[in-house]
Amino acid sequence: MALTYRGTGNLQACQLLLGHTQLESTVRYLSIKADDALMMSEPTDI
């Protein structure tokens, strides 16, 4: 799952695939910093 997250940056997709109800659980499972995860999951304006 960590490879999926690193490849897509889609934290919510990983959360759904893992069946987690709380985003914090997914962040902990993937061993990433919460701030980094939230920053990557925010939409970007181009």
C-alpha cells in the first residue's frame, strides 16, 4: 500500500482500500508524517 500512496499521492484512496474509517489510522499505517500526507492530499491549483 505504501507504493500505491507514493505513486499516486492519493491518501483517501489508500484509506478506502485499507478499510480505515479514520485518516489518522492510514497515516500511521503508511508511516508518513500527517502534515506531509495532508499537504499531498490537497488539490493543487495550476
